[in-house]
Amino acid sequence: MSVINTATHLARRLRRKAGALARDRRGIAALEFALVAPLLLSMYFVTMEVSQGIETNKKVSRVGSMVADLITQQQQSITKAEIDAIMAIGESTLQPYNRSTGSIIVTAIEITDDTTPKVQVAWSRQMVKGAFSAAATKGDPTTVPAALNIKGSFLIRVESELNYKPVITWAAEGKGTLGLASAFDNIGMGETYYLRPRMSQTINCGDC
């Protein structure tokens, strides 16, 4: 009987302990925070990254429109130094974003008066990774949207592009991104604008 009484006594003590433990609410808040905090932090960083990405994409679009607008306001001629300066101004609008460098390509396009009009390059300049250089060669064939393919017209095309690097996947130079993050390491952003000269029929660049 003593063994049975001892076992019964132990069982009662265990039930009381279990009941007390079940009623004990100390530490619940800390446990809930530990479970919820990673989710809240993830949502915060994702929201921040999406908003930064949208804002940068808008800036990439503004780069193209601003460069095209400034060039088409020129008189009958422009120099490559002036084109380069305008592109530099355009690229600076991406600040404070500086995790990658955008590219800008400015192409003057002339459409001939031939029976079958030719769409060809009049002159072209580009800025890639902060360096300025010639782009397409004068006389090279190119294309324009069908609505803009008008005989005898002259167009300025500006292409702005950026490989956006999200801050949550960006690593210091020379360190590769691994795992799932590598799928979002570069997000391509770009815009193309076509404008006609405003002050003259054409805009020549003698030293391009």
C-alpha cells in the first residue's frame, strides 16, 4: 500500500506542477516577440526596398526625359562636350542611389526624303559607367516606332538604363551574392524617349 500511496502522491504533485505551469504567464510576451519580430523586420525591409526601387525607377525615367528635353531645346548645333555635360547632369539625378552606375545613350536620328525613307543615325554619344564615348556611327541604320517614321523628320532618342541593386542583396565589391538573394541581385530598369527639336529642324553635332 505504501508504494501505491507514494505513486499517488507523486502523481498529484505532478498534476499540481503541470497545472501551475499551465497557468503561469510569465515570459509569454518575450516568447511572442521572439516569434513575431523576424516577420515584422522582414516586412519592414521588404517595404523599404520596394519603395526605394519604385522611386529609383521613376528617377531613371526622369533621366531620359530630362536629357532629351535639354538637348532638343538647343539651337541648330551642339558639341559633344555639351552633350556629355547634359548626360552627367541627368545621371546625377539618381543620387543618393549609388550602388550601381546607370548608362545613357543619346542618338540623333534622321529620316531621309527618299521614296523609301531610310532611318539612320546622324550622331550618337553615350555615358557608360561614368565614361563618355561615341555610340553608333553616323549613317548606321536604326529603327523608330512606326508612328514616328515620318519622311524628312529628325528625332532625338535618349535611352536610360540602370541595373538596380537592392540594398538587402547588395554586397561590397568583389563579394558575390549567394542563394535566393542572387535572383534579385540586379533588377533592370530603363526608359526610351523620342523628342523632336524645338528651335530648329535639325540639331547638328560637328565634333561627335
